Amino acid sequence: MFAWWDSLTRWFVYDVLGLASSDRWASALQFFLFDTVKIFLLLSLIIFGITYLRSYFPPQRTREILSRSRHETFVGHLLAALLGIVTPFCSCSAVPLFIGFVEAGIPLGVTFSYLVAAPMVNEVALGMLWAVFGWRTALIYIVSGEVIAIVSGLVIGRLEMERHVESYVYEMKLGQGCLDAQPSQRQRLADSLAFTLDLLKKIWPYVVVGIGIGGLMHGWIPADSLARIAGRNNPFAVLIAVLIGIPLYSNAAGVIPLVGELIRAGVAIGTSLAFMMAVTALSLPEMILLRRVLKPRLLAVFVAVVGIGIVFTGYLFNWIM
């Protein structure tokens, strides 16, 4: 699909600029030019398409659907995890949604299945993985993320930790705010375009940094050395990847180039996806956001359960792939 751009960047770097193909900086520059255009083109198409489809699943509808499940059931957790894929998880909706779920009587465990799936199974990351690495990698990502979300919700539900939700949550009544949306088709398209441009403006530094790091890895880090450190034969590779990913903050789109370069360098796919999941699902900004509604003990349980799930999934897919 992008063979023409790969050829053009190689012609520019090696023929126009006259850099040697053996030059590490030339290899890094060619990778950066190629991946930057490719990633941003894919991002633009994927974000626009997903945003349009997601307009049919506003947070208010998610709340209404989940409110039908008043008891802890596997179906409720499954539904919450699936809805987490197609609904947004942002500063506008995360905390109001949590309050709305509690107000609607949705069980805490079911709520957490949604809260885990929403950031972990990022729809933009899913589209990018499919476009860059193929449907098998995308399928592994979505299945593992959904399983982690369901199991995490079931565990937290069994622990009966409702008392560790901040007390004000039970006292608030949720207004409509940013949760209501009944746009026309024209408005959906206009909103999708505006959201795509706005999101690209916000995330482009993370994407460029991610591609830049990937370019340096491509040009300077030998594949065999990275494979020895975080490859299939290192029993601690997945755990190390998750511990490194948790304190990092990056948009999912910015992590994709790193994941691609890790896989190219010989890092097992389970380890690479575990790193990406840790960055997107357990980042510090998200923990700060959730701290507004969760007391420290429940927040710690959330991090521990999701972290263990990611580590287990990484090892599992390293074993079966």
C-alpha cells in the first residue's frame, strides 16, 4: 500500500541527499520520513471513520444500556467490555460516566469492566494495528484486552469494594452535560472532521516522538541485542515491559511505531503488546483522573488487577505465538 512512499523516501535519502545506505543516521532518517507520512495518513482515515461510527454510541446511550444490568452477571461484564471499545474515554466523559453508572445502579464490577476496556482497547490503536501489522495482531489485541477487562471487573465485583468509592459519588446527580448527543448526519460528518483535526493537533507530538524513537532504534539498536534483553528467552521480559510502560504517558497512536520497531527487533509480540497496554490502560494521567472518584485502596486494586492481567496475557501470547 505504501511501497511508492517507501521508494520515494529511499530515493530522497540515498540519491538526492547522497547518504550511504550503510549510514545509521540515513537509515533512521528514511524510517522517520516513511513512518511519519504513513502513520499520519492512517491516523486521519481511522480517526475520522471511528469517530463517525462512535457518534452512534454516545456515553449516555452506554449508560442506558448498562443500566439494564442491575446484578453482577457475566453477560453484564461482557456487554460493558464491548461497549468500552466503541465509546470514548476522556476527561469529558470518564468521571461523569462513572458517577452516572453508580447513580443508575450499575454494579461496581460491571462499571470497572467498562473502565478497563475503554482505554485499553483503544479503537484508534486497534485500527492502526490492523493496518500496520494485520488482522491477527489486531485480533490478539482486542481479545486479550476484552478478557482482561471482563476478568478485572469480575474480580473487583467479588471483592465488594463499594465503600472505597469516594462518598460524594453516591450523593451526586449526573447532569446531561457532554453526555447527550443526537446529531444529524451532516453534523456527524462535520463533528467527525473537526474531532479528527483537533485530535491530530493534540497527539502529533507524541506520534512524532514515538516515530523518532523508533527511527533511532531502527538505525542504531541491533535487532539481536534488543531481542536478548526483551526477547522470548528472557523470563522477565513481559514484567519489565509492563513496569516500564506504566509511568509513561503517550497517546496510543504514538506507541504504535515503538511496538512495530520492538517486534522488528525481535521482541516477542506478547511482550510488545503488554508494553502498549500498560501505557494506554495504566498511565499516570488516567490514574490521576480516576483518583477523583476512587479511594486509594480501590485504585491500587484496580492497578494491580489490570497489571496482573496484562502480564499474564503477555506471557500467554508469547507462549502460543
